[in-house]
Amino acid sequence: MPIRTTNPFNNKVVKEFPETTDTDLESAMMKASATFTEWKKTDYSTRSELLYKVAGLLRAKRKELAQLITLEMGKLFSHAEGEIKLSAEIFDYYAKNAEGFLADKVLNPVHGQALIRHSPIGVLLGIQPWNFPFYQVARFAAPNIMIGNTVLIKHAQIVPQCAQAIEDIFTEAGAPEGLYTNLLLSNQRTSALIADKRISGVSLTGSEAAGMIVAAEAGKHIKRSVLELGGSDAFIILEDADIDKAVDWAIIGRINNNGQCCVASKRFIAVESIADTFLEKFKTKMNALVVGDPMESTTNLGPLCSEEAAVNIADQVKRAVDAGAKVLSGGKRVDREGAFMEPTILTNMLPGNPVFYEEFFGPVAVFFKVKDEEEAIALANDSHFGLGGSVFTKDIERGKRIANQIDSGMFNINHPTWTQADLPFGGTKASGYGRELAASGLDEFVNKKLIRISELSDPF
């Protein structure tokens, strides 16, 4: 795939970029490695000062950066501004809290004294997705730079201007050359890069298929890895839920980022006593969504990130229908230029359908009616993925009991899966492993070194 900006609103190519040459790649690797030897010696106040500056520049440039996001991957402009705000909050969060989280942990062994000291491990490779081009980078780069690591970023090939803008912000903030480096690389060259001895760890946010490749390469070369992959979050509605609020959150949970979110609500599971009521209200609101220009404030649903993505999800819906699923609303491409897909609801999706276990990465909701809570839990767990999920009920204790039974890395009561700087993020099963954000985001690429002060006695 060529590295270019293509506006998905009209599928017109805006700008093309040359791929990083082998010579420039080698230079970047050398600089990142050399910078690590110095950056790891800096104190936390030096590191936090840099991150605070990055956060300030993100806020100062919010509108122009949001326009880049909308241009390159079609996110609603208002949501793109929100992404920049969240990204700044993440940099601030680690600038403020990382030193405390990484402080020595004093142990109390039977003999002598001991502590755990947190040390950086080296140059890290971050392979980032297009759907949140600033936020995804922030949650990888901020904690690891505070640890004392240096980072190389291979961003998605459809958001090259966003990728370069982040490196430019680090440069403007005064980051030493080699601390944060943007690489314009193909996927093939990126997987080969993992083998380089100067790379100490790799983090990927992307597809299940990409995760398999990265995990295999990292494992083969004994490198640490974090994988945040796909999701097919269940959205459970019980008989005691506030139906109107559940419907409102269902729309947000499914349509956020034009439906292209790993933790979007994708499978809507309602108990039969309220299923028809929920579905009718959900359908009415889905059909009322305004599809159009993502720069316009009146638009509710913009284009998918690319024409390829729109073709793929339309084909996915067709395959589901060919195997017995029913289209309750939508189901087709929007009749206009651009990478648009109608907001869609599918029903009668049975386990034998070849699409049953697939993730719908776009504005397609799959609805299920079940007998009771027990069936809802079983269906929610009948997925290869285990990223997030939610349940809507007025009984919070009941919600907690259900949360305990769901196989996922995150679970929400009366809210779709969401994210913020001070809450850990990550999944289980085919959704990957490892955690980002909160204190957990500092645990993956750090050496927790035991330092022991022994007594002057025979240990035997």
C-alpha cells in the first residue's frame, strides 16, 4: 500500500510521501540507540517537563491537528478535537504521576533488605493504527518516555501527515533527536525491523492477523511485546434497564469514530421481555443519523477511513445475509462519493453463520434476543475476542456479578466501553495481551530490578 493521504470523504488523493529509505532507517536506529544511552540518565523532572510541553502544544494546535485527523481518516471534526484533548491529558497524566508510580518498591525479605527499582530497557517500536492517530501514540509514547526509553513509531500508512505532526511537536517541545522518531514504512519492512538487536520491545495496536505476525517475530527474537487487537464488545440490556438511556448509549457506543473503534459496542444482547422495545427505539435513532461531511457540525456519521474499508464491510454484510442474517435497516453503501456505509442493524445472526465471530469495524450493529441473564452471559462470552463489554441494569450489584462472569479485559456497567488516562486498557483472548494507560501502562517495557542488601551471615 502506498503511503499517501486520501480524503475518504471524496476518495481523492491529497498527497503522497516517499517511504523511509534503508539509509535513513539505519540512521534513525543509530540515533534512537545513542539517545537512549543519554535519556536513561535524565531525571524524572526533565522527562516530565518535556511531556508537559508536548501536551501544551497539542492543545495550542488542537484545531489544525483535528483537521488533519478528519482529512486523513474521516473522523467527525468535533470528535477529532476530543481526541487531541484526550491525548494531551495522557501526556499530562504521565508527566505528573510516572515518578510516583516508578518509585522504588521496598520489600521486606526474611533476611537482609531489598527493593525493586524500575529501569528503562532501550529502544521500543510502536506500530500504531489509523483510527485514533494521536491518542494511540500518546498512550504508548508518554509512559515509555517517562520510563527512560526511546521510541520509534511506525504509523498506519493512511495517516502520514498525522504521524509527521506528532514528531514535529516533539521537536518543537525540545526533545533530543532520536527520542521520538516517525518512520514511514511498509508492513513488511516493519516486521523485519523487530529482529534488529537494537529494538528491545514492540507494541502493536491493530488487527488479529497483524498481532500474530508481531507476536511471532517478537517471540522468535525474545523481545517483549504488547498487543491490543480487535474486539466484538457485547452490550447487554436487562429487563430492569433504563431503556431510553440504554438506547442513547447504544448509539454512541456503536457509532463512535464512525463505528471504527476496537471497543465499540458491536453485539447488542437484550433479554426478551424488553428486546422489542429496545430494538424499535434503537432502529429509529440509527435511521435518524445524519450521514455526511465530517467537517460539518450537523453530521452524525462520516465516512469510513478508506474506500477499501467501505468495500470490505459492505461485503461482510452481504456474506452475513447470504448465510441467513436479516437486514433490519441499512445494509448498503450510501449512494454518494466517498467511503460511506449506511448505519446498519443485522438480526438473525446464528453461530453457524461464517460472519458470526467476525468483528464489524464500521457502523453495523448485530442484535440478539435472549431468554434471560444466563443466556446473555453465555452469548457475550461466545466470541474469540475479549476486549470490553457492558451491561445496562438499575441493580449495580447485579451488574458487578455479571462483570465477574464476562471474559474480557474491561467491563462497564451502564456505559459502553470507554477510555481515559487513569484507567488501564487492554484485553484477553484474541484481543491481545498487556495493558496501556494508568499505572499499568508503565509495567510492560520496564526492568523491575531487584536490589538486595544482604546480611553478613551464612545464607545456608
